[in-house]
Amino acid sequence: MKLAVDDINFSYNSHPVLSGVNFSLERGQVMCLLGVNGAGKSTLLKCLNRILKPQRGSVLVDGEDVLGMNQKSVARRMGYVPQRHPKTRLTVFEAVLMGRKPHIRWKTEESDYAFVEDIICQFGLAPMAMRFVNDLSGGEIQKVVIARALAQSPEILLLDEPTSNLDLKNQLEVMGLIRRIVETQGLSAVIAIHDLNMAVRFADSFILLKDRQIHSVSTRESLTSEMIRQVYGVDVTLVTVGDHTIVAPL
């Protein structure tokens, strides 16, 4: 499976937000979208799964253009985790079961229930399966939302700020969970994120957005302090602590 994005252009009311965006992503890889507020990270995610329709370009999954599919077909290929989650009185089990909707024709089958039970166990959510989502902590809710996206059986996960408003422990747990899912299930993930250190710790590659365009594409090994300075306007140094690279402002 390969995601190939070709010449994506998008405008809000004739105001350009993205221009000439091109990149590709292989199975089993995590890519992070980086850039300042307003750089177009969230917009790009929504263009990838047709929530927003670009004025020009294509988004190919194994050669099939997502932009020509209906929303149900897109949901079978891509699981989307938005930045904000509406309040709900669904239980954890019911919320994750909602992810099966793109695959249900007439009624929910026993196989759907079994599939959801397995995902809930994978995420360590079994003890709270019958609790209401609104009663959970921020980290627990984020796991539920990711589990719901995974219940769609997608090939690609799109996540918009999955660590926002989480404490350090939950940030590490959520990002580690995404990394593990991608590796063990052969998915791909595109993550819009502000935390450079979480990005560098868990991603294979990065797209740095600036002025509505891709400023640079980098792997973890080729990312430089100069790239970050040019995009964020902040002088930083990259230092190695143990097995990890840390982005430290100067």
C-alpha cells in the first residue's frame, strides 16, 4: 500500500491555503506534518480524506484516487482522528463500534462485535468498556477515538494533534500506541503535531510546511536545525540523549 499525494491545491473563499503539495508514504511508516499555526497542517489532513475537496490534485491509495470516492468508501481506506471530539453519552464499546459503520450493510454482525472487542482489549480499554466516554480522562478519550478510527479497518490513519491537552505520560502512551499499530498492522499514519520532540521520537519522516507550501521533506536522520529555524523562526540545536534526538531552543 502506498499513499501518493500529487499537486494538492486548496483555497478557502479564494484565499490560498495549500499550493502544489506533493509527497508519498509507504506502508508501515509514520509521517508528521510540522509548521507554525496556520501553516495548513489540519487543512492538508482534511484534503487527504475528502472532508475538504481540493481545487486541484490527487490523493492516491494504491493507485486509486480518494478524491473520486464517496465518503463511505474513503472511510474504508482512511481512519481520521480530528483535533476536537464532540461530547457524547455513548459507552466506550458503543463509540468504538461506530467505527464499523462503513462496513455495515444491513445490521451489525457478530463479527463486528468481536472485532471491536479485540480492539478494545488491544488498547487496554476493556475495564472501562461500559463506561460513558464523557466520564473518562483526556488520555483515555484519545485512546477511544483512535480505537474507533482503527475499527474502520483503514489502510491509513490521519491524526490531527493527537497529543494536544495530554500530560507527558499520556502523550508518550498515545504516540507509542500509534507507532505500534502502524508497525504491527502494516498501516501508515500521517500526524499533524506541534510537539517537535514527540515528532522526532516517533516519526520516520516529516513534512515541514511554510507559506502554504512544502518547505522541506525530511527523514529523522536528515532533519536539521536549519530546517526548523527556517520554518519556525527559532534557533534550535539537535542533541542526542540516550537513544533519542531532542530539539532544544537556543
